[in-house]
Amino acid sequence: CRKMRELMLSVEKDGITSSGKAVEKGHFLLPILSTFAKENPPKVEEALSLIKDSASSAQAKQSKGKSVLISEYVQSSIQYLAFLSDYELIFNTALGMYDFDLAKAVARHSQMDPKVYLPMLKRLRELPISLACFDVDVKLKRFESALRHLVASSSYNETDEEMANHKNKCMSFIEEHSLHKLGLELFQEDADFYRSIMVSLGERMLKERKSEEALTIFLLADPKCLDGGKRAARDCGDWKAYFACCAEDNETLSTDQVTNLAETISSKFGNMKDKSDAFASAARILQDYCQDVGYAVDMLISGHLWSEGRRVAHLHNRPDLVKKCVDASVTYAQTCIDDLVDRASTFETTIARYAEVIELRRNAIKEAEEAGAEIHDDSASMFSMASTISNTSLSSSASGRSMGSVGSVGTVASVSTVISVGATSTFSFTGDVDNMKHKSKFNKIGRDKKKKQKKSRNSRRRKPGGEEELTELVATLTHGCPDEYYVAVISSTLILLMQSGKRSMAEQLLDSYTSIETAVLKLQTERLDKDRKKQEEIERSTRMEGGIYQLVQHPCEKDIDAIRCKPLLETVTKVFSFLL
């Protein structure tokens, strides 16, 4: 379309075709309009501009004193364009060109109500050009352009009250359509209003729960918006910025206010490390702004920060708090011992069940691939040998080998898996099923909705051996071993216990961790060796029968196979290597 249009426009400009035929401007108007209308998206504005330019030529002027836009030539061109596009689109495009005469010419032959568009066009003509453009942009939802025209509508001879009203209108429009970036660009020279837009942007960030960004915006304003900065700092937990804002604002906080802030920070939700960091921050606040050493040490103890608690206690010559830190570490060590024993027991049970379920899921994946299906449900669960035998003939054709090579439930033949995984019954009545039954105690017609809802909930229960159970097992195994931060806390606890003369408790904690570390390694090694030997046996059996062996793995296996307990800190292991 573009090349054809360029060729026709070039011919019109030259006034002669390649064959020597003379042409006038507008000779190829309709074909050119077609090329504009067929663009994606249609270039309606360019088409209307071409019609308007053509209207100024001699052939469009049929009578003097009349607007060329209401001539038959222009109207027929608009009708042709509307045939290829849409009247509403053409009218809005003409309106968006701020050419109200052209918009009226388009509306004349559309199905628009004159009682609607004539008063609207009349009102727009009577407005100052900037305000008229603003109204058009708002109607067409071109909000950035609307803001530019709204700003341009201000005059230099306005009174202070008129200027204030104009800025209020601009601010309302900026906030309504989130045009803060453009607003900052347009009001760079107005320092006061520029700051107002910055503060408004900060408030918007707070509402959108982007408190860290809001904090920076509030403090970037000139002068700083300290009230907004304090609210944003509290919202994002940046207590350092909060106290800085309070100091710059000459605000003195009472002891109760500081204590409440510390308690709010310490109640932060998250993982073990996040909570520990929150307790450390709360302790620092209590120590620096309240001089409450006792409460600060309590916070450090709650965050398992024994060494820091002991340091603060010695700093303030509080032997009672030193003893409190040591006693708390002993209590925590006993808690860890019990927890590690439970984790080891849970891991042993879970890994055994995982070995059974992962085999079922492998079979489901393999048989789904052979059947060209995908596994999305939990239907490939525990199968009975009876159902496997009943499908012997089908499984032989699907898998390419006999059922005689199947030695366990974990390697059941393909078809029983495929039937459960990829195929669901499509047999059903059509029409009004209830009308085809009689009501009796043997069917469900007439029973209340609560029983139906109860059955629906029961039908969604997890199926043994399915993908949902595997997901639960993977989560249990992943979180069963102590993570890196938990191991770091155990290491720091061992160090403090040894430094505080609690060697017996330290050895018990070390034994508990060594036990789970050894147990996890042993269970994983045995499972992987057993699985490897089984796969080798399947491969050997398959090749003996003339089949092609293909290793099938579930996506989760790589992560589970890599699960091991993290090692304790090297310092701990070196110390105990001399003592044990």
C-alpha cells in the first residue's frame, strides 16, 4: 500500500503518467484513500488531510461563498473513506486534528445526532484554542496532550486567585491520570509547584505500597517533605531514615514512642534471617534512643544474637545480662536438639515415600509421552495389579513389550497409566438428565445443596501417588534440612556455649546436628544407589527384549537428589576436631 501510494502521489505531483497522460491533483484520490484505510492501524488522519488539501483545488470549488468542506467532492470522498473505515473513527480523528469544520463535514453524513454534535462543535469553537484542544484530548483520552494544552491555557495577566485555581486544576488532572513525570517536566521553572508535584508523587507511591521509592521522593523535594518522609520510613521499616527525619524536623520522641517503634520493627514477618535482622534493629533503637539495655539484650536474645547480647551486657557492666544470654543459648540449644531429631525422623519417612511416588510419576511421564499426551492432573496414582492385568493386550501394543517384563507396581505397564493420566470418561447424558430419572432414595435428586458441596470438596482430595502429593513431599524434603542461616545460628550457638564453659551442651548439640547430617547423606546415597541399580536392570531387560531404553526423569529430581545438610562453620569443626 505504501509503495503504491507513493507512486500515485508522485504521478499527481509531476502531472503526467509514465505513458504521457496528463493528470491533475486529486486524480488518484480514491485509490490513495484506499491505501490509507488498509493500513494497520488505518491512517485516517493522513487520509483526512489529503481530502482537505484536495478540497482547496479548483475542482472542489463548485460555488463561491460556500465552504469547500461541504462540497459534493469532499462529501463523496468522506463517504468513500467511511465505506472503508468507520464514521465514528473518522469523526474522532477529525476532532483530534482540532479541525471542527472538518469534523462537522464528517458528521453530516454519519448517523450521529445533530442535536449532539452541533452544540458540542459550537462550544469548542467558542472556547480559547488551548482549552478547546484540552477538551478534545480529554474526550479522546489523550491525557498527556490534554495536560500540555491545559498548562498552555494559562495567561500571564491572570490574577493570583486565577493562577491558583489553574494550578489546582492542573494538579487534580495530574493526580487523576498519574501524569507526575510530565507535570515535573512542564513545571520545571515553577519551584513551588514543582515541589507540590513531587509531594503528590510521593503520596501516590505510598498508596501503591512503594514506600522505599516514596521515601526518596519525599526527601528529594526542595525543601524536604519531612512528614511524608517519616510516614514512608515507618512504612518500609527504615528506622535510620525515620530518626533522621525526626531530627531534621526538630521532633523529640518520648521513650514510649521509641519503645513502640522498636516493638513494631521486631514484629516483622519473614524468614529466620529477616526476623533476626529486625530484632537487631529494635535492640539498636532501644540502646541508642532509650538507653534501655535490658530490653535491648532481650531483643538480641530473641534474634538468637547471643554474642552481640553478651557484648552489650559487658559494655554496660551488666553481669546479670551476660548470664541471661548464656542461659538463653543453652535453652535454645536444647530446642535445636529436639528439632533436629524431629527433622531427621521426618526426612527418613518422607524420602521413603518420595522414592515410591517418583517412580509412579516417571511411569506417568513415560506413558504420556508414548501416547502423545501431557500430564496435568493427579490421576496417575497407585494402581492395582488387577487393573494392570486387565489391560495387558492394550499395554503390549502401546509400550512395544509384553507384561512379562513388569516386576512391580512401580513399573506397571503403560496403558494403565495413560488411561488414568491422559484419558477421562466422556460418556454422559445429553439434555435434561434429571428429567430422565425418577426421584428415590437411590439417586441424588432432591438432596440439599450442602451435601452436594460436601461431596464436591471430598472429590478434590489429594490422590495418593499423584502430582499434588509429590509437590508436598518435595516441599517437606526441601525444608527438612536446616537451611544456611539456621546452620549459621547453630554454629554461633556452639561457639558461645564453648566460650561460656557449656561444653557438655555444646557436644550434645553437635552430636544432634552430626546425626541428621549423616542420616540425610546415608538415606540419599542408599536411595540413589538403589534407583541406579534398578534403572540399570530395566535398561538391561529392555535391550534383551530388543527395545530402546530411554531414561525418564521428573523435573524435581535434580533438586531433591542434591539435598544435603549444610556444613557447620569451619571454626566449629576445627575446634571440636581437637576435643573429640
